[in-house]
Amino acid sequence: MARSQVFVSYSHKDAKWLGELKKFLTPLVRDQPIEIWEDTKLRAGDKWLPGIEGALSSAKVAVLLVSANYLASDFIASREMPPIFEAQTREGLRIIWIPISASAYAVTPIKNFQAASDPARPLDTFTAAKRNQLWVEICDAIVEAMELPAAAAETPVEDDGPVEDRVVLLYKRGAQPDEQLLHALETELGRRGVPVWIDRHLRVGMDWARAISDRLERAVAVIPLLSAQSVHSEMLSYEVQVAHQARQRNGGRPKILPVRVQFDDALVSPLDILSPLQHAVWTGGQDTPRVIAELNAALAAESHEIPRYVPPVGGALPLDDEFYIARQADTDLAAAIRRKENIILLKGARQMGKTSLLIRGSKEARTAGARTVYIDYQKLNLTQLVSLDVFYRSLCEWLAEELELEVSVESFWNTRRTANMNFERFLERELLPRVGGHFVLAMDETDRLFDFPFKDEFFGLLRSWYNERQMNPDSAWRRMTILIAYATEPHLFISNLSQSPFNVGLALDLADFTPEQTGRMNQLYGSPLTALSKVTSFHNLVGGQPYLVRRGLFEIRTKNYSIEQFEELAVKDDGPFGDHLRRMLVVLARNPPLCEAMREHLRTRRTVATADFYRLRRAGILVGGSPLEARPRCRLYAEYLQRHLDAVQSAATVAG
């Protein structure tokens, strides 16, 4: 028998919603062989249960108007829903349920079927105009499910071909601009030969939960479209959870590649399982080509997701650390090493990445065939720094051990010679001949030597090697490159800069991250800042200072802060930068004149005295090429110091 009825199940307390359904559905079926059946069609004296069973036997689609009233009805629960679900199982009845008000549908079998609209936004939550639009879409779906010759339903899932290696697109029906982007992705990915599957390929009313689980389990990738509307969709949340569970079972398949659609808020449970992943960001049609290119690259790559483990922040970054971002200084240093420059100066304030850059420069030298030794002057104890002679002997022992040279420093050392002569002869006659090729000496934390009385003699010797190399093409020093990493302004400590290496050779300043580099670091951390405007706000707060960028993104990523929450916490003593900011304050407090100079600069923007400027710049508190250009390194420092230095001044005034 041909099935030509739409069976409507509802609570009599929701009669007004039945009236709305019929108002929008009747014009669509008026000229079609379709009858809308609901229990008012029963005549007086008819028995309810046989009447319902008879109507179901002629129905092709059952429409359930689901509300708290509907689920609270004992008659519906015991007499109406069981035969509906039985007809679906035995006879292929299609079930469409419409969430008209909030309800506990998730504890009933209804949850296994696809809703006609988002259950998280029932119809009674919309304005009349928006609700009318939804009724049109819902009634179109009902007619489509009837599979009339003039309006055939979508191809059933069983007929959509092999599902292995398909890309599944997840979205919220009826949401814009989600569907605009969905259509573009479906078209462009298909044009590039990527098979795409969307849940509209399911027949409305089929066992959606089982069918979607099967598709997600066997997909090669899943692309959820996250928007202000879709993140509230229980259907989309369910689909994402299924994909996530499949990925965990199947060793990373399917890939999950979220796309944010004009949406930059933090994700909440259960969608926060997507937070560790990289997100493509779509703000409008102009972004479509870029998003498609990013998705294609991700689909082609072995993996396009950052590791779940985010390393703690602090210290030098290993050579294989994927969180290292190369700056212009990296490029310039590599080129200088290939040119075999004599002296290369790496200058940067504290926590700017000098050690990480030295490590990479040393690797570049080894790749070019040079022998290298890395010396960290912080490792020397005070007994090795009591005199220039002892210092040189310690360096020679260190170099011989690192290069595995079979040489006795004590036997070589001649007490009748000066310390400079002994050290120079050791390098020229013992070390360089045994090394054979080019030699690179990388010196870190060189500032430490500025506090010792022999500093002028040591740095003067390095300068003499530079001069000799320039004048003598056969000089042994042409086979040696010296990398010097430091933060302090040398002219504050070196009595004669013309007798030091600090005004010759190649000087490389380590710059803060650019906004683009901060954005790249955000991507490496899984894009916890989900919009360009948020990345810009974060960059302005920390000024691109590499440590602050990494530390801040680590905190935002691991603690799921919004940018507003983070900015509020950042300047607090017990906030994410508390230790860093307190250390900066202690440095200033130990030098009252410097502290007062910084307070006055923040209060009046008055030019800082030259010596104070260079000390504050060394500490990384101020930036600028000269005292006239001085400014706080970032908004974080300015706000924190403004508050605390004013408090220090107020306390001093009260005490006085």
C-alpha cells in the first residue's frame, strides 16, 4: 500500500504549535497526494490505539512536536511513541522531530534521530519572523522526505558510494554564513578531486546517530564549521565528539580540521576538545581561497596538528624545538658564518633568545664543516676568575676538553710570558693546527666578564686578532670566527671601546617578534587566540618580547583564558607573569636612582639620562635607539611599573 500521510504526534497542550505546523505545511501539500494526519482526525467513538496504528500504517513520515509537555505525557510515552519507533524499525517510517521548547529529549530514543532544527535553540526561543523562516525550512524537509516525484529526497546514504577517504563537513543547518562557506568548500574540494560527504546526504528520519557514526569512523578528515550559532548545536557537538573518539581509537584518523566562521570566542565543553588543534579562520568571502588552500595542505600532510604536549616555557630551545621562530638575526647569522666573518656580536636584552640563536649558529658552522665550542661564562666559578692568567688557563682546559685535544695546558704554559701571550700562542700553535679547518668559538653570557678587572685586557686581545686578520691575509685568525652574545652596553664598562671587539665586526640585534611572528607562534600553540584582533591585542600587551609571547600563549592555551581574562590577570603579582614582573621590580628597587628615573619617565615621558637609559635597555625594560627614543618595552611593563613604582614613591613620602 502506498504511504501518503504525514503523521503528526504532539501534546494537546501544544496545540498552537500544531496549528503553526499545519499553516506552513498545508500550502506545500495542497496539490500533492499527501494527507496531514493528527489525532483530531479521529471521530467520536473511534478507539485511539487502533486509530493511531491505522494512521501509522499509511504514513511515510512521522513528525514529532517535542516539548516538555510532549515528554511528560504518559499516553504519548506508552501508547504513541512505541508504535512510531516500531514502524520505523519494521517498515521504514521516517521520523522528523521538531524541538519546539526545551526538553529532556536526550534521555529518550528521540536523540537517535536527526532533528529538523537545532535542539539547543528550540522554536520558542526565536522571534516570530525567525520562527516563520524556520517553519518554511522544516516543512520543506518534511515534503522532501515524502519523496514525491517532483521533489525527490536527497540520495540516501546507502547510495552515496564508498565512504573511505571521504572528507566529512560538519555544520549547523540554516546558519549563515556557515552554509555559504559549506557550499564553497563542497564545490572547491570536489573540484580538486577530494570526495566530500555532508549529513544532508542522509535521508531525513533515518537512524542518524548510527549513520553519522559510521561516516565519521571511516572518514579521512572531518572539518567542523564553528560559528556563533553552530557551537550551540547539540548535533554538531555530538558529531565532533564521535569524530574525536574515532581519532583516538584509530591512531589519529580522521584528522580534525576546525574552521572558525566569523567566530573568535573560547570553546566550551564539549567542543573544547578542539582547542589543542590548529584552526583555520574565515571572516568573509575574501578568506575562502586561503582557507581552502590551508585545508588542502592539511589533507595532503602527514599531520597538520600540533602535539597535545605543550612544553613548559623557559631556557634555550633545542635545535629540534618546533616552537622556535626564526627572526632576521637567524638569517644574518647563518650568512655571516658561511662567509667566515671574524667577530659576530649578538646583542639582546635578557630572555630575547641569544642562547637559542648561538646554538643554531653553532649548528650552521658544523654543517659548513667547522669545529665549534660553546662556552657559557656563567659556568665559571669565582676561583677561575681571580686573575687573567687563571681565567686563560681555565679557557684552554675547556677548549682542549671540548675538542678532545691531547695537550697539556700546564706543560705548554710559560710563566715568563704574559697571560695574553700564553693564551694567544696556545690557540695559534696548538688548537688551530689540530682543528685543521675553520674554528668557531661561541661565547655566551659574556656580560659576566664586564665585572672583572681583566676585562679590558681580554677584550683588547680579541680586538687585536680582528685587526691582524684585516691586515694579514695569511693570519691564523682567518680560520677562526668568534660569536659574542651579550646584553649589557659595553661602553658602560669598557674604558676604551677602540681597544675592544664591540665596535667592529658584524653586530646583530635580536629584535622582538613582529605581529606576524606572534601570530605564527599562536598557530604553533594551537591558535588559542582565534582572531587577528585578539592576536593584535596580545602582541600589543607583551610587545612581541619572545619570552612573554611564549609564556602568555602557554598560559592561554593550557588554562583556556579568553584574551580579556588574560589581560586582566597579566599585570597582577600572582598572575601568569608574576615571577617575571617581580624580578624586574627587584632589579629596579636595588638601584633607587634608576627606579626614580623609570618612575619619572612613566609619569612625564621625560628623557632618561644616558647611563640610566642603557641600563634600563639592558634589563629589557626600555627600548629605543637612543635616550631620546626611549619608551617602555610593552604595555604590560608600563602598567605594572606605573602602579608599583607610584606605590614605592608614596610609601617613601609617608615614611619621610
